[in-house]
Amino acid sequence: MAVRLGIPESVAGVPLARRLAWVVIARVGLLFVALGAFAALNMSRGFQVGSLSQQIVLATLAAAFALAGVYGAVLRLGRGLESLAVAQLVLDQATVTVLVYVTGGTASGATSFYGLTCLLGAFLIGFRGALVAGVAGVVCYVWLAGALHTAFVRPPADQAAPIYALTGQELFYYVVVNVLVIGVVTVLSGYLAERLRTAGGRIVEAEARAENAERMAVLGRLAAGLAHEIRNPLGSIAGSVQLLRTNPALSADDRKLCDIIQRETARLNDLVGDMMDVSKPRKPEISTINVARIAREVVELSSKQGRGVSDVAVAYEGESAIAIRADGAQIRQLIWNLIRNGVQASKAGGKVEVRIEVAPDGGVLLTVSDDGVGIDPEARARLFDAFFTTRSHGTGIGLAVVKRIADDHGFRIEVDNAPGSGAVFRVSLGTRVAPEPDMTSFFPPAADSGPARNQRMG
């Protein structure tokens, strides 16, 4: 949801521009109805507008028609929509105040229209809209009541004077009651609008999840076929090329061609594996793992796999033993996909750095940074969507797997551009825990396990 000036642009999934258009159309319709009613009431007088109250009502209707035209013109421009909504609410409360003035003043039954405007404000811009309308209504009504009571404003000459003449107690009663009513309507309508906005957002998210689940189901069926139809031939190709490469009669150029075939065969095999991972998620099997050792092993493995752009350095920085509660295989896949993403985003000669560290509060943080082109702010919101990619040869699956694994573990992912260039992925891996008694051999001594540095990937 986009937010500007603290005002939501969407309530229950309906854009502000569309809601404003509905309000303008409804306003014009109501004005025509009011004008027709006014004409019907004056038919007996031959459509002669003689009294002051009638002149005020007619002038108010004419001003409302003019303002509706202005609202429509501003709406067509598509700019300043939040300001337009606020202006409508304030001017509507001023219009209601005119109607209250000509229909009995402080004791007029037309004060109920203040509450209707609060409902309109809640519909347009949520709780803030209801609050703006409520405050404007209270200010207008209290000012009119005070002005009439002090004779600063005289009652219409054609109205019965006793209706406007209230004692101090009567004035206090009407003001308190109407202000309370406006306040209650403001709070209730604003609360309901916020609940509706929240529920609308959840519905949109639920629809997105359902659509994604349906898409993943289709992908699962496709991936099952791919695993059988592609992996077996790929295995045969890879094995044949390995045997062919051992032939001493091959020239240097032929060996390079064999290397290219092996690298591309591995890339296709990885693609099939990614599709299987994202389409058939597995529930995490939580246990105590040494996430630092897993990260170091993945960094070392990356130097032996032909993934992404060649000649990219992958380095590990951090401790050698940090225990967390997670699924070791899935954490290995998460780190591997983040490294591969960084390598693919980097140019030859670039560097991807993997770091595992413990924060002062005991939280474990995984950081994978690269010195590639960085992330476009517009693409950041969809970065973890399946099939979304900013690269011409990307599939948009690897980071979707990362997001699914993180969500299944309850981990939080943050993405930012690195200073200067490149991207930084930070994954909060929960809290550090103590290793289990039978895991002593799983944690190598610090002296025997220096960080793996300057490994080449590709």
C-alpha cells in the first residue's frame, strides 16, 4: 500500500481516485434531487424565491454544483487527490452549517448531516478522513451556536425568532449532545474504516497466496515431468562429456567446448532442482545446527560449481561455530541461493562476501553482499516473487525459494543496496543456542577452521 502525507491511497483495495469519482457522481445526483425538491416546494409560488432562507438554500445549491465541477476537474488532473478529499470534507461541513442555520440553528435536526460527512470521510481516507470531518463539523457547529447566542449572527428574517432564542442551559444541552454525537460517529466510522482497510489488505494477500499456490501446483506437475524427462538425459550428457574429456587426443579447444557443455548441463540441472524446491515445499525438520560451518562449506563448494558469472570471488567472514535451531538442509539451500544470486549479479572480477555474526542481543545474522549493479527500488517489492527477475537470463526462482525457507522458519529478510554499489541481503536466523552434548565433534576447533577466503566461483 502506497502512503503519502500519512493518508492511505487505498481502502479495502479501492484506489482513492475511484472513491473520489464515486463521491463526485453521487454528489451531483443528490444535488439534482435537492434542486428538484426545492422546485417542487416552490411550485405553488410560481418558482418565485422570495424569502431569505430560500435564497440562501438556492445559493448554497448553486455553490455546491460549482464545487462539484471543480472537484471533477481536479480529479481528472490526477494530482493532489488527498488534498481534494480533505477540501471536500471541510466544505461539506461548511455546507451543512448553512443548512443548520436556515432550519432552526442550534436546535436544528439538520445537525445529523455532520455525522454523515464523518462517514464520508472514513470512506474516502479512513480514520484520518473521519477525524478531519469530525473536527470541521464540531468547529462549524460550535461557532454557529456561539454566534447565534451572542447575536453576532442574526437568525433569518423569515424564520420564527423563538426557535433560535435558547437559554444558556438549552444551548449547553444541544452543543454537548451534538458534539458527543459527532465524536462518537467519528470514532466508530474511523475504526470501522481502519478495520475494513486491514481486512481488505488481508483479502488481497490471501488472494495473492491462493494465486501463488495455484501457480505452484501447476509448476509442481511440470517439475515432476521435467525431473524425469530432463534430468536423465542431462546425466547421460554430463557422463559422456566427462568420459570424452579424458581422451588424450582432444585439443585444447575441444576441452574448452567440453567444459562449456558440462557447465551448461549443470546449470540446467540446477534449474530443474530449483523448480522442484519452490513447487514442492517441505516442512522444516528443526534441530540444532552449526550455521557457521554450513556457511563455510557452501562457500567452499561454490568454488567447485559452474554457477553464474565466472571468475567471481566468494569469501566467508565470521565465527567458525554458531549454533541455531533450524533445518540444516534448507539453511544450506538458502545460503547457496543467496550466493548464486550475488554471483549472477556480479561481473567478472567481482566479490561476494558471506558473513555470520552474533548481535549483542544474541540474535544470529547472515549477511550476503555483492558488488554488482544493486537493486532497483521499484523491483525491491517483487524481488522474492516466483518467476520475477531483473536479469535477461534469470528465472526468478532462487530468491523465491529463499523467501519460502525464511518464512517457514520465521526468519526475517532485509534487502538493501550496498554503499557505492551492489546489494546486501540480511537474514535474521533467530537466537543463538548452546550446542547439544553429542555435537562436540560437529564444532571444529577455531585454530583448525580458518575462514575460506578468495574462492573462485564459475
